[in-house]
Amino acid sequence: MNAKSTLRGRISTGLLRQISGRETWALSDQAVVSATNFLTNVMLARFMGLREFGVFALAWMSVLFVNSLQNALIVAPMMSIGPKQEDRDRPSYFGAVVVQELALVSCCFVLVLTAVGLAGSFFHHPELRPLALPLAVSAFAYQMQDFIRRYFFATRQSRHAFADDALSYLPQLPILFLLHRAGYLNSAVALWVMAGTSILGMVVGWFWVEPLVFDWLRVRAVSRRHWKISRWLGASSILQWTSGNLFVIAAPIYYGAAAAGVLKASQNLMGATHVWFQGLDNVVPAETARHLREGGVPSMLAYTRSILLRWGGLTLLFAIVMAIAPGFWLGLIYGPQMVQYGYVLRLFALIYVFIFVGGPLRAGLQALEFTVPIFWSYLAMTTFAFAFAVPMAKWLGLSGTMLGILGTQILFQSIVAAALLMRSSLIAKQAGVAAQTKVTAE
């Protein structure tokens, strides 16, 4: 048996162990999160109506925005660097990360509270002001709970992540249902419910956090190392929200808040893919880093290919099911008023195939601690969005919005894939030269 076959055998055995262990817990956890989010959005759309649901969807984008900053500045570096820590360094490393997290969520709370309040006054929309405080509290609690669950995955405590998410998400459904029956449900109340359940998960999760050591010198050292990765990811996160989301924001400008509701409702049906999209996102970055550390670039690439083939195939299959009869699925879940928007769901199905590919590719670049290409990818997406978001929404309606989002995804995946292959090839070549030099010297 040659070395290549031996390597393949080790990778296959490792993947089998992961499927029966960490990936199972990660996917089970994400099944709870995604199923709850799916049912929550369905309930809100049916209970509040398409327009009020559109208001909620637009408001919730601010929570997702600050959470994307957290993922870029805190979570992504932690998932790639945390698994490389020696046992003796873990308490001080994660203590330093917690300090960064508390500083970030405090800033985001002030940012959301101030921005929503000012937006209500500047755009003369007094209905936005009651959303400022629940949005800010939701952003704070959602970020903290999400950080804790990611910490559990980074430290291989998947069972605790599952339990914490169950506590944080499942209570939403009966509470929202009872509030609807009592006649009290609106966007602000829904945000308070989500904030409250996130606070529950946040508080309980802290009891399972391992002992931490807080050392100022360690905080500075970890911050500097994180910054080498996060400075590009942070800029990329901001650009991401001025790329694909520009198309989402442009549609309601011409077609009202209901357009945001249609987009959110259609995307929500593709939310089943989040079970493995985000479930794998809790595992793949850390495992990619471990494969790189233990087996070098060949092991890392083999792992990346296996994820793309297995879970990419499942994504494609689900997209085909949704695309064959999109009107049927929309009518079944949301009612007959949504059947006419089947073309939106069909395009979302295609977009999600491209979105999946980006996850394992980004994990590879993060494991290599080479994130500049991600920034350039988002810059290309943003340039495209600024050029075409408004005219495509204005002249082609929701179809134009969807085609624009598809275009940004094709741009992103092409640049990231090329960068990963080129960087991996360069590192493998340098390793080969170093090995040859060592042999010659001996």
C-alpha cells in the first residue's frame, strides 16, 4: 500500500469517527437551532402578517450584522487558533478571548441602541424607536450566547453546546404562541422574547465554562495574534453587508416592507440546510486547523474535499427538491398568498449551493492564517453590489435582486477557491524544498 492510500485510509477513519462523535453533536445542535428559527419565522409571518414580519426581518438584520462582526473578530480566530493551544495555555488563552468578547458586545449594544434611535428620528419613522432597546438587548444577549456555544465547540464540549442551545431556543416557540393567542405579539415583543431566551442560555452556559485565567500580557499577545486574522475578516464582514445585503435592502425601497417579508420567508424554507451549514461551521474550522497541524497541507486538503463532496452533495439534493415545485412548498408553509413567489425560492435554492462551497474553503484559508483573499473577495462583491443592486431591483424586481445575490456568490467562491489552491501549493512546495535541503545537509 503506497503512502497516498495510507493517508486516504487515515482520513476516512478519522471522518468516520467524527461523524459518530463531534459532527453528530454539532449537527444535532444545529438541527435544534435551525428548526426553531424556521418555526419562529413561520409563526411570526403567519401571526403578524407579511408587512409586520418584513419590519421584524429588517430589524433583525442589525442583530445579524453585529453578530457577523463578532464571528469575524472573535469567533473565527478562536476556532482556528484555540484548537492549536497546549493544555497548559488554554485557561489564559480563552480568558483573553473572553475579555475581547465582553469589550465587543458592550460596544455593539451601544452601537445598535444609538443607530436605531437616530434612524427613527432621521428618517421620520417613529415606529422604529420602540425597537431600539429590545434590539440592543437582543444583540447583546444573542452575541454572548452564540460566543459561548462556539467556545464549547472549540474546546470539544459539543454536548454542552447542544444543551445550551436547547435552553436558549426551544422556549421561544410556546412563548410566542401564547403571546399571539393573548393578542400581544408584535415586532418589539418578539425581540424581547428572543432576548430573554438568549439570556437564559447565556447564564446557564457560563456554569459550564472551564476555569479561566485573566492576564493582561496574555490578553495583549492573543489580541495581536487574532488581529492578524481578524483585521481582514472584520473588513470582509462589513463588506459582506454592503454586497449581498445591498440587494436585499434595495428591494423594499421600491416594493415596500412586504418585499423583505417575501425574501425572508423564501430564504427561511432553505433554512433546513442550516442544520449542516452552521453545524459544520461549528466543527470544520477547528478540525481543518487540527488536520493542518497533524498532517500538513495534504491532510487539510483531503479533509476539505471530503466535506465538499459529502455535504455539498446533500445540499445539491435538497436544492433540487425545493426548485422542482417551489410554489407548492411556499403555499404549504405560508399560505396561498405566497405561491406566486416560487421563482424567488427557486433562485435561493441555486444560491445556497454556492453558499455552501464557501464554508470549507474559508476554513482552509483561516487554518493557514491567510485571510487577505477573503477580504478581496468581499471587496469584489461589494463593488458589484454597488454597481447593480439598485438598477437590478428597480428594473427586474425580485428576480433582479435574486440574480444579483447569485452573482456575488459566484464572484466570492471563485476568488476564494483560487486563493486556497495557490496558497496550499506554495506551502507544499516550500515544505518539499525544506525537506530536500535537510536530506542534502545530512
